[in-house]
Amino acid sequence: MSTKDNIAKQKYLGNKGLVLFITLMNMFIPLSTDLYLPALPSMSEVFGVPTALTNLTLVAFFFFYAVGTLFWGPMSDKYGRRKILIIGAALYAAASMVCALAPDVYVLIAARVVQGIGAGSITSVSMALIKDCYNGKTRESILAIVQTVSGLAPMLAPVVGAFLLRFTDWRGSFWLLTIAGAACLVLAILYQETLPEDEKYEGTVFGAIGRLFAVGKNLSFIVPCLLFSLYNLAFMGYISMSSYIYVEYFSLSEQTYSYFFAANAALSMVGPMAYVKFFSNANKKEFASVCFALYAVCGAAIVLVGGMHPVLFWLGFMPFSLVGTITRPFSTNIMLDQQTGDTGSASSLIGGVATVFGSVGMVAASLFSNVVFGLGFIIFLSGVGSLLGWLILMKSNLPLQGVK
């Protein structure tokens, strides 16, 4: 059976409701970042602090999101998905409210830390739910559906954020996140447990966290996890610097920037479903190699001509973003296939490793005086690194279920 029996337990949500709930949970990270991106350049002036300090509201969120992801996944294996989801959604909603009321940038950064920890619960459990409930091709299709629909968040968030700036300041974005967190909390209460009692980890809390190391020792899991996470190094660098690139480097308005950002996100939405329709039966070895090579080509194009015009920058970055979303159902399913049991810990590592790479990318992208060149260089390096690592993996004796 491709679909497992435990989705039938959803008395209140049902199968469709469960998929929608998982989709909403997957929207929390882009919502938490992209919604207030149009206001980010002006926030430094409002608070009277350097840009680097304002940027910490992004970096701190992502770093502690990674920490939260690594903690909550194993806890969901021990205590069940539902309890951890309720705690995480409550933390997220409360922290979002504090963000909206923050009197200075330091309180905002502290609240973003708590918000990131709560978000780590939501996203790590969402991936565990997919493995709890679906197998094989069905899981790959569900991943594609969830990743496609959740792609609405990065498409709409900056447009909505820029629209909110017409009527309110940056605080309006965090009030909207408070509402999203409260909605997730209600759905978490309605959700019924999908982790069977006999599959729960029965050891101590420290023992549960220790399962991260047990999963991490599985080279068939952790090596592709590291390789596919290199994409986040470049993509999150773009997320953190995109408003500066379009608003400050190219001197565009916040609203125009939001259109460029949304256009990229809209095209990227087709990626997961395009994989299911056109590439799911492709040779996995060659498919990943071509995708990684395209990353490097896009990075080189941005370095060479991306700084000349915002359209040229967009045309250089868009294929990188699109190809990255095409690989997501494939990469996630491949990683989940390599690990039997400890689903929460595996989900934590998938999200946590990607987020750590993303945090590094956000910091690295801010270090270049020419932000367009810097981002293109990071994309090029991530593509070359991924491609070389993948080719070495394919020639090694390391087993990789579903690929070789």
C-alpha cells in the first residue's frame, strides 16, 4: 500500500485536511522571512541601527530555527507529533505577537529567536507526518503537492508585505504572522496522532536527542543531505539580500521589488509538479548531475551580467530557483528512503542541516560590497560543490536506495 492506515484516524481533518495542514506548516518559513522583506531596508533607519544588526532578525531566526528543528524532531519520536506541534505553534504565535510589539531591534531579535524555535517544531513534524502517512510514489506525489502549494507563500508574502506598508509599518507583518500561528495551533489541536504507540521512542529525553547522532552516522542518509542542502547556502543568501539588491543596488521601489520576488516564486511553484510529471522516471544519477551543473551556470551568469540590470539579474537567478524546486520532491524522498525508523530525527536533520547552510549563506552574502557579484559567486560555488560531491558519491560503494 502506498498510503498508510493512520491517515484514517483524522476524524476532524480527514485526508484532504491533513494535506492542507501539512501544506500550511510548510509555509511558515517563507512567511516568517519574506513577509517583512520589503520593510527590511527601512527598519535600519527606524531603529537607528546598522544594516548588519537589522539583518540579525533574519539570521537569528534561521539559526534558532535550525536548533529547534534538531530538538523537536526527536521529541516528536518520543512524545508523539501532536504534543510537539501544539507546543511549537503556541510558541510561534506568542513570539510573533512580541515581535509586533517590540520597542527596539534587540527585543525583536530575541523574539525572533523564540519564533524560530517554535517554527522548528512545526516544519520538522510536518515532514515526519508525510512519512508517517505515505509511502513510495504516493509520498513523492504528496511532497510535490505540498511543496507546490506552499510555494504560494514566497510568491505572495513580499507582495502582501509591501501592500501592508501602505497602511501600516513593519509591525503589520508580524501581526499577520501571529494570526497564522494561532490558526496552526487550532489545527494542531484538531489533528489526531499519526505516530503509533509501539513506534515511539521509550528512552530518556537525552537518549531521544542522541538518535540524531545515530541517524547522522548513516552515511547513505547524511551525505545526500549535505549535498542537497548546499542549495540553501545560495538560496537563503538571496532571501536575505534580495531587498537590498532590488531596492538599494538597482534603486527600485519596495512594491516593484515585491513583483520581481513574486515572479521568481511563481515560476518556482511549477517545479515540484514538473518533477512528478516529467522527471520522476528519469535516471536519478544523471538528473541530479544536470541540476547541479545548472546551478553553477546560473551563478556564473549572475557574476558576469547580473549587475547590469534587474531583469538580467532575475533571468540569471530564476533558473537556479526553478531547478532547485524541481529537485525538492526527489531529494526529500531519497533522503527519507535511506532511513528506517527515527523519522522525527531524520526529518530534523533534513531541515536542520539545510537551515544551517542557509544561515551561513545569509551571513556570507552580506559580506560582499557588491551584493550581486557576491550572490552569483556563492551560487556558482554551491553548484560546483554539489556536482563534484554527487559525482564522487555515484562512483563510491555507498548504497543509495532508489538511485543506485
